[in-house]
Amino acid sequence: MFKFLIITGLVLYLVYKLGSFFFKAGAAAQQLRNQQQKKTFEGDENQKRKGDSKPGEYIDYEEVK
């Protein structure tokens, strides 16, 4: 009976440690993914601002028939 309690305790401890390890790894991956998305969004926003044409600028065009 005592042997069963020790084995059960060790198994539960290992499950706890493995669960916390995977939780930390998942949280770190999610944080990295969020940072990459934020950089991508900011990069797109900056590219739109740095365009050659200014808002309201007249652009000459030719009609194509």
C-alpha cells in the first residue's frame, strides 16, 4: 500500500512538472507569435505612410478604349 502511494505521488508530480513545462512553452510561443504579428502590422502601417503619392495629389491619366 505504501509503495502504491509513493508511485502515485511520483506520477502526479511528473504530470504536474510536464504540464507546467508545456504550459510555459506554449505561452512563450504565443507571446512570440503576438510580437511578430505586431511588427508585421506596424510595418504595413509604416509602408502606407511612406508612399510616394500624397493624399489629394492629382494624377494624370489617359483613357484606354
